[in-house]
Amino acid sequence: MIDKISTLGGYIHEYQKSVTKPEEFWSRIAESFFWRKKWNKILDWNFSEPKINWFVNGKVNITENIFERHLFTRGNQPAIIWEPNEPNDENRVLTYNELFTEVKKFSNVLLQHGIKKGDRIAFYMPMIPELAIAMLACARIGAIHSIVFAGFSANSLADRIIDAEAKMVITSDGGYRGSKIIPVKEIVDEAVSTCPTVEKVIVVQRTNSEIAFDDKIDLWWHECMAGAEEYHEAATMDAEDTLFILYTSGSTDKPKGIVHTCGGYMVYTAYTFKNVFQYSDGDIYFCSADIGWITGHSYIVYGPLLNGATTMMFEGIPTYPDAGRYWDIVSKYNVSQFYTAPTAIRSLMSKGQEYVENKDLSSLKVLGTVGEPINEEAWHWYHDHIGKNRCPIVDTWWQTETGGIAISPIAGIIPTKPSFATLPLPGIQPIIVDAEGKELSEKSVEGNLCIKYPWPGMLRTIWGDHERFKKTYFSTYENLYFTGDGVKRDEDGYYRILGRVDDVINVSGHRMGTAEVENAINEHPLVNESAVVGFHHDIKGQGIYAFVVCGELSTGGEEGIKTSIRKGVTKIIGPIAKPDRIQLVRSLPKTRSGKIMRRILRKIAEGDYSNFGDISTLLDTSVVDEIIKGALENV
Ligand code: PRX
């Protein structure tokens, strides 16, 4: 098993080793896993092609490291505890033995339906145990899972299925979310009707909703599983075979399929989970994310299970039946580590103390946050009211691309500071650069965050587009991985993430490309063009502000068109991309060469109507005054 860092001195020592002798360092960590064949080279890399190969020629199966490695010692220990949407419905507890049986059976189901190593399978599922079972079955047979968050629209799902040329989709008849039932299968049907590569759709029965069922394509999960063979030998995977694809937004309109591979991702998620959360045997760990995002992949499923941990899966939402739900779960299961997003903390904080008071939170040992900067007020509320001033908060900075946590306190070992992600984990070599890529080596400095050396969990490519991979991450600054984030380092060497410096906004911890939202808005028949920027939002962190130019107004007038724009965006991307504010404008502030001056729009969206800097290159400066006037009326 992986050794835990247990003192500050231990951290400093490990970090030093990871920088001076990275290969030796990672080789020692990797030795604690089961490899079918050992690697013959730890790392083969350059950031110019770019090429990143870890554990070269090593053969491994990640599920063998979850199951076979743990069965003798942990077979009867809960692997997954699933808490349903309705607090009084029966929960499900799957021990390692039981989960293993389900995974093996579903592996055989996949093989029976012609799925081969390397085939892609798209998922569109609510948070039910079958989601974890199916993803692990993919990993076991070497199929590549591409999980799409079940809040995306049919359109977005179809784009992702088409890009990955998925052969199969796994879904459910419906999904419970608070008081709502989400028509999951209906959305899949709409998407699949435009995706010729999909041969089969496997449907889990969850809500018993009336659904269309096409016998030529659709299969019931329970029927497939009823006759499935229980024996299954894991496929031998190369360390660099793709484990999964996960789509994320960037600065263009087309989401990128981030590719993670078997060996490095396994080693990195397991190592970071154990250390950051200081997981000990017997702990109950609860991450409230959805498995449709990277946090769920790495820190609900792979990281915890690779460590033989007990991980929770929650089907519902934090405010159902009331805003005390998370705290009820903590006390019901004696949760030891709780990991959530700042947006959830702010939202629960705004509902008032009464949902926290009288809840037994004494089992908690570690609190975590992820996905966006946490403001000091939320940090203190979390620390005082949830952690009762005794639980360290790990503010974990990372990205879909990093695979696992990269900059973060190690719970109880690295002293915390509100809203600082603190120090890099062993293996991560951050570097701060100015706009020209010059290293800012002073301790206390602000600039763009890059990483200068590979780590095992990093992405390897963008699915089907290596050139885009190179351009997005390795071309801004030579020989550096560019994160897209701005950062500040203080005199203690602590890192504070300031947020994105590219055309990506972070809404409730979810990444949104401004170009993606603009494209969806521009699909509206009355819209000529639009510009989308982020603005400060008390709960969501950032909200979406859209400046829209319309040719004419429809019969519903301004309000009518705003409503139909919001509907359009929901249909094209999903409700998470719906603009919070829409301002109709005569035209956008453009330079003489036709470039939109976004910094002006960002300021206006923030309610700052001065200090626009040099606007002499604007084609028509009166546009700015008009937009300010409109913004004041729009607030
Ligand atoms: O801007 C950073 C922000 O979220 C981005 C990555 O988003 P995504 O790939 O969706 O992954 C989110 C979950 C890992 C980053 O570029 N971000 C993530 N964690 C933090 C953060 N910003 C500040 N503090 C964090 N702890």
C-alpha cells in the first residue's frame, strides 16, 4: 500500500525527492501496485511534440488493483455506500466482493454485445451504483468510457458521442434529483437518433418511468445481468492505453475530449487521494461531486477504490428535502472526510444556520473543496460551522487535464490559509510566468500558472486531435504546460488560484467556454451576434453575462427574446450554460479590425463603468456609453 506522508518534514523530504529524482520517486510509488509486467522505463517525454509516456511497456489493469489486490483483506468491507435521493428509501451498500461480482458480470455483458478493447462507450446516467459498476467494467475489459454529465442537453451528448464514435450508450429510464424526475432516456433517444455509430443502448431501471424502448437497439440492464457469467479475467492493458475520455470546455466552441491512460492515472489518483485526505482504514469518505465530472472519476471512484477505501455515492441534491441533507448524510454514516465545491458551501451558508445546528458532525476529520476559488467568508463558515474549528480544510486545485489534485494542503500536515491551495503535491513543479513566458522567480509574485515537468496523472492528448492538444497546452509558453489559470504566490511560497485567464468561465465550479455559449446564443434566428463574459456571482462564483445584438425584436419584446435565448441555450448545451443576465445592445465594442474588446464588457458586467484603459482603437466609442446605460437599466 502507498505510504502516507505524516509530518511536514516528511512532505518537504518527499517533495524534494520528487523534484530531484522524479523517476525514482514515482517508481517507488508505482511498485505498490500490481503490474502484470513491469515497465522498462519510467518516463519518456518531451513537451514539444508533446509526448508523455509513463511506465513504458508496463502492463496493468486498474480494476485488478481495485479488486484482486484487496479481496483477501477487504472482501467484506463496504466499497460503495449509495445514499438514494429520498432519505427514507433503502440505501445500498456494496462490499468489495459484491462490487467485484457486479463488475465481472457486466464485463461479460459488454463482451457478449461485441464490445472490444479500445471501443468507446458513452454514459449518460444519474448517480446510481450501476454507473460505477459499468465504468469499472469498461476499465476491466479495456473499453474506453466517456461519461457525459446527465445535465447536458441531447445536442451536447450527441456531439460527444460523435466525436468519440461511441458504439454503445449506457443510461437509465430516468433519474431522481430532488423533487424532479429527469427524463434521461428521452434525452439519450434524441441524441442517439443522430449518432450512427451507436449499436446498443443499455438501460438501467431506476424510476420505472414510461419510456420508448426500441428492441433493435435498447437492452435492459437487469435482463442482461440476469444471465451473465460471473467469472472474468481482466484484460491486460498497456500503461499508456486510454482508460477514459472526458470532455471539457475550452476557449473554442467545441469541447475537448481529454484522454487519460491506465498506468499513470492509476498511480496518481491513488497517491493523491491517500495523502491529501489522509485516509485511514475504517474511514467513510464522501465526495459530493457527480461522476460526470473529473472530481467524481478520480475521487469518488478510482482514487478511493484503489486504496480499498469506503466511498459514498449520493443520488440527490444538497437542498432536498432541505438544506441540511449533506449534514444528515455525514451523521447517518459517520463520514470522516467530506469533499465538495465552494458553490455548494455558499449556497448552504445562505440558507441559514438552522440546517447545521443540532446535526452530529463529530465524525468529520477532514473537509475539502474543489472546482473554483473559495472566498474567505465561505472558507470560515465551512471551517467554523461544519468543521467546528477542528477539521483542516484542503482547498484542492486541479483540472480535468491534471487527472488528480496538483496543488493542495495535505490534511493536518500542511498548515492552511483561507483561500490558498497552499503548496504543490510531490511530483508537481509549478512555475509562474508573465505574459511573455518569462519565469517570475521571486517568491511573492503574481502571474500565469504553468507546470514544467510531467506528472503521471496528466492528460496525454485530446481525443482525435493531437495538434489541438499541443496548441492548447504547450504552445503559449515553450516547454511548459499552461494551465489557463492566474495565480498569486505569497512570501510563504503558498499558491492562491485567481481564476481563469483565458476565455473560460467557471460557473458553480463547472467550466464553460464563452465561445460555446456565444455559438448557442447565435443560433437564435433573431440574434446577429453576441459576446459572453463572466461576472461575480455570490453563490455560483461566476455568472454568465451575455451582450446580444438582435436584428429586430419579436412579438414578445425584449423579455420574450431573452426567454427564448435562454431556452435555446438550454436546448443546445444544457441548463448550466443558461445566461444569468442578458443585455440587448445595438452593437458590440469592436476595434477597427473587428475584434470585440472583451475587457470593456467584463468591466461593465462587473458594474465597473470606468477605467477602461486605452479605447482609442475602438471603431465607435459611443457604443460603450450606450452599453453602460443599458447595463444600469438591466441590473
Ligand atoms: O480555474 C481552475 C478551477 O477549475 C478549473 C478546472 O476545471 P475542471 O477541469 O472542470 O476541473 C474542476 C475539478 C478539478 C481550473 O483551471 N479550479 C479547480 N480547483 C480550484 C480551482 N480554482 C481555484 N481553487 C481551486 N481549488
